[in-house]
Amino acid sequence: MHNMRHFNYLTGGLALAVALFIFASTSRADGTNSTSASAPKPDLLKTCPVSGEKFGGDMGEPVVFVYQGQEVKLCCPMCKPKFDKDPDKYMKVIKAAEVKK
């Protein structure tokens, strides 16, 4: 009987840990839930805002991520640190393409 009580505590704790992990993996840093958030604005550029290279060229498939609700496409992983150093500069380029649409 005593061992069964410990087993129940362990399985209950495990279930709680799994539930917390699932919740944490769907939560975003801004406090919204990623499953209910709206889709990011698409990046309309045909070239990398950092290097100017065409997507799908020699660099392969673009690196795609979301920055402040905006999809961002870069030509390669080497451009990501440059983007991270001055994101506002490159976001202006991306948003300008949206205005030209």
C-alpha cells in the first residue's frame, strides 16, 4: 500500500511535468500562445535584405524566421549575425517591399 502511494505521486508528478513542458514549448517570449497567435506578415523580398543575393541561388534554400511578427528570409546562415547586429536596418528594407506591393 505504501509503495502504491509513492507510485501515484511519481506518475502525477510526471504528468504535471509533461503538461508544463507542452505549455512552455507553445508559449512565446512576448507572452502570447503560438497556437493562437496570428500568422506572421510574409517577407515579400526576392533577395536577401543583408547581402542582396537571390533566394535559392548558390546559397541554397533561404533561412526563414520570425522577427517581431514579421517573416524574415535571409540567403544563408552567415547573414543571420549581421541581421541580429542591426535588425532595424534590415526590417526597413523588408517593410519597404511590403509598401511597394
